[in-house]
Amino acid sequence: MSSLPVDRTETAPHPFRGRRALHAWVADLAALTQPERVVWCDGSSAEQDRLLKRMVADGVLVKLNPEWRPNSYLARSDPDDVARVEDRTFICSEDEADAGPTNHWRDPAVMRGELRERFDGAMRGRTMYVLPFSMGPVGGAISQVGVQVTDSPYVVVSTAIMTRMGDAALGEIGDTAEWVPAVHSVGAPLAGPDGGAVPDVPWPSNAVKIIAHFPETREIWSYGSGYGGNALLAKKCFALRIASVMARDEGWLAEHMLLVRVTSPAGRAYHLAAAFPSACGKTNFAMLQPTLPGWRVETLGDDIAWLRPGPDGRLWAMNPEAGFFGVAPGTSEATNPAAMATMWGNTIFTNVALREDGDVWWEGMTPTPPAHLIDWRGEPWTPASGRPAAHPNARFTSPADQCPVLADDWDAHDGVPLDAIVFGGRRTSNVPLVSEAADWVDGVFTGATIASEQTAAAEGPVGALRFDPFAMLPFCGYDMADHWQHWLDIGERLGAKAPRIFRVNWFRRDADGRFLWPGFGDNIRVLDWIVARLEDEADAVPTPIGLLPYRHDLDLDGLGLPDDDVRELLTVDATGWRRECDQIAAFFARFGDRVPGSLARRLTRLRWQLGEYA
Ligand code: GTP
Ligand code: SPV
Ligand code: MN
């Protein structure tokens, strides 16, 4: 059974250990992909400068006006390569059942055969870069090392921002240390099999895309895309899909969560990790600028957190990344001033619009759009054009240490002890503004049943409601139901020292589609209640779906929210929830008997209680 811990010393010797294996692997890949040259990246700023200059000269990047945006660049992707491709993302476990019903599975032997064919000569005429990187501080107790090979210089300069990349990470490998191999090609060789030249384009990619993961051997192979999570393999492929499998086997958790420290006016500090699906507000929450006086939120991470039970019996959390790959549209001085400050310079923008003065723009950045822009496809644009100037999944890539509200200890080797875990999603109806889970099992049930409207972060129907358990639907490297059991097991281990679990929803709308909750900096009012609960200073209303705030315990001063809206935000609609339970039951049914019994029983109990609920 897959959820049993694997003693990795017992299994066949891991082939991806130490420097000698690394050199052999690189040599094999070079023989297979036939690049013109192989370059080992040291991660220095001189190397980064050299690459950026060459990419500008080659027309791969546009240099932005340094007066506004020093050392910053714009990349325009191929219009068919703009987001993660979930349909083309595969978990290639030996046993199909281990991938679970929500992942696309491929037989590992068949996939290896297909990859061999695709990668054969795939880098002809290009440079193969070798990128050693550390997830987490180099040498940190819970850090991991990986090595990505790529033929995309855009991936090199992005990985240099997003991870601790270069010589220090390479030094960690030494004679014996394990490293995760990650192979990437955009799948656009500059020479045909007959040797004939093929002209290059600014954003090479292939119509065929394959993002493959081999959980047993901890390998990643990605072909055909140069964008985001498809190509920056340290991020979703390693730090979530492969790391979630390592975490299952070793007793920790790799999660799609932001990480913050919240300090109350009384000076008491709490650490929160929060899981929200893609483009549902993690970066905004991570850099929240409180509108209530005396509160402080410091950023530790905005997308991924690794959680481990510590020697003190508490759950400790660490952000394995070193940069932000944040959604640009909707980000402004009003919604996220810290993010705006973070991208002051040293930033790579992808698929945003270009202003006439050489700076960037996207929908929502300013209330009034500029009169003339070059849109994300490189075409002239005016407000009358009738199409967005920036792609909805346009992103900025900035170093974390440029964030003005970054916590001083964000790269502490041991991470921080967690006080609370928050689950959220984009829900127009049903899910109240905030509630607390009655206990750990209820909390796991809450995480397992997150549903959210799909966003532009992945290709597919934007707005469609889908279950996204733990915000990990596209990122769990094994059966999602086993992931729930793993959470239950961790909770048993933590016992009374487990963090408390909450659910929030900033996205309730009225019949006219207007948001009922102001959101952004005003979300501190919800954190205020969460902290009051942690301090045992607020009572809560028990309901079938969790503990809800009393209205008088929520600080809504100065918001001018109509009473009806507040009531709507804080009531449980039993009819709506009975319907939701039917959907949860159908979703659970997909996992068959792998659904933990305690979660199935919670659903039964919830339905019964909703039947009784007025
Ligand atoms: P990934 O990087 O894709 O994992 O996503 P993320 O969760 O970090 O996404 P991000 O924070 O960039 O989400 C951005 C979107 O959420 C934008 O459309 C924001 O306008 C919206 N958003 C964030 N916070 C709030 C809020 O409090 N209220 C409302 N209504 N929208 C919000
Ligand atoms: C997400 O989609 O959750 C992201 C962006 O954080 S990407 O790295 O492209 O997956
Ligand atoms: Mn994400």
C-alpha cells in the first residue's frame, strides 16, 4: 500500500546521489538532447547580467526603462503557452492506483519511451544549462537540493530569482547527498535531424507538451512549454508534486500555502499558513497591509510551505522558495502595495503590457488605463481595443528579499512554529466569511472539501466550480485521498499541539455580482477574530459546518457594510449546504474506499445535522 512509509535505505540504491552521478546524468542528457554546448550555472550576478544582456540582444526580452524599473525585463510568451497545462501533466507511478483519480496517470515505462523520443535531439543548436538549486536555505535541516537541466535562458534567469541557485547548492551535493533531477526542454531544436537550420523565435515552445513526474525515482521531465509551473521545475513539480511524495514517505507535508506572521496590537505574534487555489489571493494575504491600527503582517512565503513536526511536538513551517512568481493583473497600490514595492526593479515580467514610457501596465494596476499600450502579444492597444492588455495569468518574478514586509527570519533554517492553518477558495455563495473547525478531523474535512471557481492560472474553463482539496488538486503527487489520511496521521502525532484550523471566503457576491466583503487589507478584520479565538477571547456560534463569529466580535468599524450583507456573510444556508453535501459525496465517491473512514463519517454527520438545522 502506497501510504506505508518507505525506508529508502532498503530500496535499490538511489541513482541520483552525489557529484559523480550528477556528471554522468548530465553527460547522458547531453548525448540524448545534443545541445551545441553545456553550461554549468554558478548563480553569480555576473552570470545573470550576461544572460539578460544576451537575451535582450537576441530579442527574447525587452529591457524596461531603468528610470522606472531598473534591471527589469519583459518577456512575451507564445500565445499558446500562457499557463500550466493540467491535461498534459502526468504522475507516472508504477501502480496506476497510486496516482489517484484526480491525476493523469501514465505507465512509467511507456512514458520513458515517449520522453526518450521527444528529447532525442531536442536541444540541437541550443545551450543546455545545468542549474543546481536548493529549496530552503542552503544546508537547512529540512532543505532539499535539485538540479534542473534546461535549454531556456528565460528559465535560467527566473530560477536564479525563485531559488537559491548555483555553486552553494552544488556544494551541498558533495559525494553522497541525494538530489532531485529535473529535465526541461522547450522542444524547439534549431536544427532538423538532417542538420538543416531552423530559425529561432523569441519564445520557443512545442505544440506537444508533457509535464511528467516519476514519484518512485523522484524524477521530473518537462517538454514543450517555457511557462511558469510547466518549466520552472523547482516550483510545482519539485516543491509540491515530488516533495508531497517525499513528505508522505517521511512524515511531513508539502503544501500549496502562503506563510505569514501576524502580530496583534498587544504585540503577540502568531504564524499562519493558508492554502488557497491558484490566483485566489495567497500573494495578497501574504503581504496584507492591515487597515486596523496596531496590527502587523510579515511575509514568510506566498505560494508553497513545507510543514514538519518538530522536536517540540509542534508543526514547523518553511517556505522553500526565494522569490515570488505572482499574478500581475489586479495588483495595485490599493490592493497590494507591498507587492508593488517588491517589483521596484530586478524583476522579470511576463505577458504584461508595455507603456510608451518603457514601464509596464496590467488590468487593475491603475483605475484608468493608459491611452496607448503595446499589449502582451506585442500589438498596439488602446482602451477601445476590447481585449485585455495583459494576459489574465501575466506574472512578475521578483526576489523575496525585495519585499518591504518580509520577515527578518524568513530564511531561518528551522522555519517557524505554526499556530493556525487557513483554507480558502473563490466562492460566490454558501461558504461564510470565516469559520473555525471544531477539531483536527473537521479541519481535514474542510481542507478535503475546498471547492473554488477556476482561474486563469491553468488552461481550462475560467469560473467553473471544481473541488480543489487543500488547493492541491493539480499539485499532489499521489492519491489525494491518501493525502487526507496523511493529514489525519500528522494530526494524531501533533495531538493537542496541532495548529487550529479555519476556513475563509473573501469572494462572496450578491445577486448583482458585487463582492459583499471589501477584502485585501480589510481581511485583517478576519485575522483579528482568528487571533481572538487562539487567545480564547471570542466565543463562537456552533453550526453544522463549523464555529462562526458572533457579529459583535468582528471589528467592522468604518466599513459601512449594510446589515443584510453582514448577515449574508455570516449565515449558514442549510439548503445550499445540503446541495453541497451531495456534491461532496459524489466527489468522495471517485476515491472509492481510499477515503478515510473518519471523513466519510463527518459527511454523514454533517448531512444529518443540516437536516435538523433551521
Ligand atoms: P498562485 O500564484 O496562482 O498560486 O496564486 P495566488 O493565490 O498567490 O494568487 P494571487 O494572490 O496573486 O491572487 C490574485 C487574485 O486574487 C487577483 O485577482 C486579486 O484581485 C484577487 N484577490 C486577492 N485578495 C482578494 C480579496 O481579499 N478580495 C477579492 N475580492 N479578491 C482578492
Ligand atoms: C499556480 O498556478 O498555483 C502558480 C503559478 O503558483 S505556476 O507556477 O505557473 O504554477
Ligand atoms: Mn500557486
